[in-house]
Amino acid sequence: MTVLLGVDCATQPNKTGLAMAEVIDGVVHVTRCAVGSKSRLPADIILEWLSGCDDVLLALDSPLGWPVTLGEALVGHRAGDSMGIGSDALFRRTTDVSIYQRLDKLPLEVGASWLARTAVASLALLAEIRQRSERPIPLAWEPRKAETWRIIEVYPAATRIAHGAPAGSGGVVGLEHVLDCSAVAPIVARSEDAGDSCVCALAGADFLAEWAVPPEYMPTAKREGWIWAPGVMTADDEFAAPSNHAARPSGLDVRSVSSAEQFPVPGRGAPGGRGCHACARGLPFSRLRECPECDHVFKGQNWDGIDAHWKAYHTDVMPYHEFWDSLCPEHKRRH
């Protein structure tokens, strides 16, 4: 049985929540819960709890990477120069847009807020756990792998919404059918950080049950990080029966940012090909043509200059011919 370790990350030990859990009969049971302190650091608690465990999934509420476009833009930038790119493309990761499209909740932007400090602290925490445990602890990109310690990035607000509960910080109300915190109820009642860590453990169970939506394009996700969360779930979903998930049409309730006539369903793609890269970014069919990687708007109402632009800035994402071939007919057509 995989041990779930939810971590509500923070820059200070006394704001870092920790929850240890396991899945029994379709419910995530939290067996241990704590909030760190200066005298009992989060890394010490984690290593104590996980001593002797071989199959562990750590679910961290923190960005684990930054937007690809931000890193590229900063390399050659000089003070006083234009960034040459829109703020959304600079500061939002692909996974942030995906969460917004599915759950109508936009995560905080790691490239544009204090959240960057939490991300740095979280990565330092991971580095310490790796060093002291002498385990590599890689990021997990598919559920069906055991007998190791692995990490995923999660977002408690998205997990709550997916399960039909209020998105607010610290809350476990509305999750009783899938999350049992009765063994640690006093700790959860005292601390929002503890409550969020319990929901992080629930998000880890979603990942293992194959309900969390995977990235459309893995190379970008591996550079930026990926928030593992489902679409809106139904009462029939149970952790004990992940095969139910495979039988559902998609597990998603896509909430587009505008009307269904103007905006695509993410990942629709060209017939017989890979998912459409523009659909995956939620780019509308009816507006001026925008680059799905950096929001550059092409002149006129067509793709004029896309080949030169892509080859100059985005070949690390995928070769130009693969990008162009991936576009669905609605995105590829010229107005």
C-alpha cells in the first residue's frame, strides 16, 4: 500500500502542514498530522514518519517550476528594455491555464507573486529530504509505479472543487465521503495549514487512482511542473475502483473561459494526430492568431510569420513541423 504524505508548503516551518494517510475501502484515512516548528522542522517530521516506508507518494502544495517563457525572456533581458511578451505568458504556467479551464479556478502565479519564495523553500526542503534519506525521490509522471519515493505537485483548492467542496483554505467540510480526518480532528480544527495538508494527501490518492488529468505536452510540464488534479468528479467515483475512471468518457467537466462556440475543448487535436497545441492552451477559434507558447499576436488574421517565429523562440518545445501538424482544422485554417 502506498503511503501518502501531504505537505502544505510555506517559507516558515510553523506554517508548513504535514499529513500522513492511506487509502482503505475507498476513503483516504489521515493517520498522522502536524504543523512544523522551529524546534521540530518539517524535514525532521517527514523523515521520522516515513522511516521504513518503501512506497511513498509526497504531494506538495507548491509550484515546483517556473514558466518556460519567463526563463527564456530573462536570459537576454537588460534593464529598461521591453520584455517583448505579454504578462500572462510570462507568469502563468501551462498547468495554471489547464486548472482554470477545467475548474474555473486560477492558481497563484509563481512568476509574479510571493509564491516564488514558497517554491524556493519547497525545493530546498526536497533537496534536504533527498540528501538525508539518500533517495533520489523523482517527480512522478504516471501512477502505476511503486516501491520508491516519488513527488507530485498539487493544489488543494483545485482538489476541493473537483470533489464538490468549497475551495477555501484549510477546509475539509464536504470531503467526508472521501477524506477521513477523524483521527487528527483537533489538529485540523486548529490549523488551516494542517487541513490543507490533508487535502494534499487526498490529491495524491486522486493521482494514484488515475483521475488526475495528465499534461498534454510532457516536455513543457517537466520544465514547468504540473498540478495533478481531476476534472469535476461524480458520486460514482471510488478510489477502490480506478477502472471506473477508465470507463468514463474523460473524467472532465471542461469550463471554458468563454462560450463553447468560440473556445475549443483542450486537447481536441487533428484527426489521427497528437492533441492540438492551440486547443491545449485554450486559444479561441475566432480571434487573431496567437502563438500558444508566448501569446505573440500575428499580423492580420492569419498565421503569417509563424514558421520564423516558432523556429526562433520555441523549437525547445517541439520542432515547427510537429507543432503545425498538431493543429486541428479549426485552428489551422486561415480566416
